[in-house]
Amino acid sequence: MHLELLIPGLCPPGGEPTQAVPRVDTPTLERWLSRSVREPTLPLAPSHWLWQRFTAASPEAGSDLPIAPVTLAVDGHAPGRRWWLRADPVHFVVGRTGLRLAPPDYLQLDAAESAALAASVRSHFSDVAADFLAPGPSRWYLGADRPFELETTAPADAAGADVDRHLPRGAGRRRWLGFVNEVQMLWYEHPVNRAREQRGAPTASGLWLHGAGQMPAPGQPGCDGVAGGGTTLAGLSVLAGCAWRELPVDAPAWLSGAAGERWLISLDGLLPPLQAGDASAWKATLDRMETDWFAPLDNALRTGHLSSILLRWPVAAGLATARIGAADRFRFWRRRLPLHLLLDIPDDRAHA
């Protein structure tokens, strides 16, 4: 069985790994990267690489992916051929120079809070009420029969940044910014927010618009099964006819139930602490990955349960790739280097 292992938060995009990555002790991962064969960097962010692989579309690099109809299908609604836009409730952090967007998983509304806030939007905005769906606390949608004419930024890409820098652009900007601003005022004194403020929980500041588009045609992902990656990858897998499962607790749990010859696993646990700038939580998560995933997968390579691992992680230039085989452990002349140095090794490193 061949495994592709995607680790979106392994190296901070645009950062300098030798300074930005905390010192960690990950012997298996360090040995993999020290002795593996590096392949050319793919000039795509992880999300764009997945989209291009699982759909027949090729979005422009740096553009917001049209994920709304894909996740809407996972949330139990039929997108049809309509246009859909994500309108997710978010929290804004008040900074010295303005508002900053909190990480996507920071707000944590419960079902009752989400329902009450969504009801206020429906009652206040009669022009969008019929096209407004709120199937869950973190993913809300707007539908339309024609394009929204907006250029937006995914919340994961805007997290921690000035909100004004990432507001929607395009011909539809005026209408939809007006809508967002009115929602922000509507919720300012909403009972849900007052109750959350009293107990010290983050308030729902407003809506974040992103991911507009129509349902794409399926691609050919080249794998039999997929695990992890959240709702977006779940939707893409279903679209492409590929089996998807929630990320198991560890590699042994995955290996015991995996069927098929080719699998893709996305280990996303490093993303929340990376987006929050929490180096200690990032390190602790990576330490757990070493124990729960890397070491057991390395054992599966030695015993022949796995034939190879294709490890991918984001770097400033795109998506780095290392091919790891069972025989790599015999390359003793390649000294094991610390992770903060390995992540900084360029593609043209000589392989003797």
C-alpha cells in the first residue's frame, strides 16, 4: 500500500524555518527527511493542490477556492447548478490598528446560538432569507441564480490579519459589504453575544464571505481512500468518487481498517496552533504526531505493510515533497539533521 501524507501546518508559509519552527524532537520525521529523496516543489498551496487533484478545475494560484457548493453537499443540501457563497460567522479581535480576523475555529458557537443568530439574519434581511442556509454552527451559505461577482479571501488565509485588507472585492462588493456591515450592527447587542460576553466567550462579530462558485466537475484523484482534511476534503472525495473517513486517532487505527492500494491522509492538527501563533501548542501537537503517526508508519514501512510514503508540506514556494521508502533507513551516510534545518533544505540538494 502506498501512502501520501499531507501535513499542511508543518512549515509556516512564507516564514524562515530556521527561525520560525521551534526546536522539536521528532526522530522519525527527521530521519525520513534526512535520508529521503526530495522531489521538485509544486507551485501550489495545499488547498489548491487538493482542489486541482479532486476536481476538473484549475483555479489561479492565490485565488479563493469556490468551496461553498462542495461543503454544502456535505452539509446535506443539493447545490444543483446554482451559485453558492459561504457566509460564516466569525470573531474579530480588536487590535491597535484595527480589527483582525480570529482563526476559523475560534468562535465555537453551539447549535442553539447558531440558530438564534441565523434567525435574526433571516428576519432582518428579507431579500436574502429564501437563499440563506445555516445547516451548522460554523458553515453558513447564501445561494443565487447568477454569480456573486466577488473576489474573496479564505478565512484560513486571512486569520490574524487586518480585516480591511481582506474584505470582498469585485463588482458585487458594494451590495455584499453593505450586507456584512448591517449584520455586524445587528449582532452588536444580540442576546447571544451579550450572554457570551458575560461568560468571557468570544462574540459573533459578523459574517465572513468566501468560497463562491458552482459545483465543479469531478477530477481523478488517483487514490482509493482519503482520511482527514475536514469538510472540504470530505466533499471533494465524495465528488471524485473516493472513499473518505474521519482522521483516525493514530496510524495503527488507520492501518487496521485501510483497504485499497493508494491512500491520502491529511494531518491538519498543526494548523490551529499555527494560525493562533501558539508555538508551544504547535510543538506539542508535532510531538504527538511523532508518537501516533510517524513512528507507527515507519514500522509499517519496515514490515512491508506500506511500500512507500510521499510526504508533502507547504513551503514559501509551494508544496514540498519527499519520497520515503523502506530502503532509505540504510542510508547511514546521511546524518540525521534537526527538523528546523531540514525544512530549509532547497530542492536542488545533491543526492548521492
